Amino acid sequence: MTLTRHSLIKCRTKQCPFSPDEHDEWMDLCSRAPEHGHRHDQLTHQHHPKKGMGGNNPLSKIVSIICWPMHDRIDNKDWGNDVKDIPWRGRVYFAWDIHGNTLIEREVLSAAAEAGVCSGYRAERQWHRRFLGTVTQH
């Protein structure tokens, strides 16, 4: 018999920056978005920019955790999403509906900072490395 152990502090999905507790926070946020048939038991990792049909985009990074109906609606239907730099707030993930109404808004830099990776200026540089593969020069 083979026993497989999984960390309780790290997601099993490769390159996921979020802890299992953060998965729950994202799914709670996702559940508040209207009219998408939320499935709390079926989470997915949202990439930005999109990975594409071949699933191979080296710039694509995991930026949120959402249920598959919302993921499908964002990627293939009438909703959209983006990660934006907000002064004094950091990097923020947004998902919106066809009318431009914000459905989900959450800081993604805080995920790295709260996980104890680092804080302040170092946290921003770490976020760039983690989510965008680049480092800003100040």
C-alpha cells in the first residue's frame, strides 16, 4: 500500500500561490457573485492572461480561485477579468459582468504577503516574480 501525504499549508496544484484557507476565502467571494450557478465543491484556478486552447502560455499565472461555472463564463462567455495595479493598494484581481459591474474584487498581492513570503517593497517584487515573471525597478 502506498500512502500519499499532502501539505495542509500548500495547494496541490503546481504554481498555485494560495493556501487551502485562501481557497475557502476565494470560494466564499465567488459564491456572492450572482447568476452563475455557483458550485462550492468544484473550484478551479483562474489564470491571467488566459492559458489558451493549447494550455501553454508561459506568461499565464494563477491569480484567483473560482468555481468552474464562473470560470467558464469569464473565459468563454460574457464576463471578463483582469489584474490591475491600484495605487496604495497593490495588485487587485477583478471579475465583471457584461454591464461592467464588479463581481469579485480581491487583492492578490496580499496572498503573498499574508503567507509570510515578505512585506512591503519586497512583497511587491515577489508578487511580480510569482505572478508576472518580472521584477519592477524602482
